[in-house]
Amino acid sequence: MISTAGKINAPAEFDPPEIVANRVETGEIPDSFMAEQRCASKRLIRARPICAHPKTASLIAGKDVDKPGSYQCTEP
């Protein structure tokens, strides 16, 4: 698990070894994975997708910026 330990105010926690293991075990390349931000009590504050290059996470109009389902990976 990678974490910035509260140094920035953005979703920045994710698990690269798990992502790599899933890639090796399934042979599938993920389109994206989730980065999360949690408070000191570990409650989820927000989550956002990190998209495979060259795509970027784009907010879907009218959706909540803190919900992971509010984003889609799109070409720049």
C-alpha cells in the first residue's frame, strides 16, 4: 500500500503489488485502478480512478466529485 500519510489533500493510497499480482495472474491489463483518501479513523473520504496512459479521469457532469463512480477514463 502506498500512502502519503496525510501530506496532501487528495486520494493517494493504492496498492501497486496487488495491481501487479492481478495483472500477472489474470493476464489482463487494467483500464484503471482506484486511489483512496481516508481520514485518521480510516473512513473513506474520497476515491478516484487512476487511468491507464494516455487516458485521464474525467468527472461525469452533475456527479459528486468525491464518489469513484463519478469518473470515467477518457482520451485527452
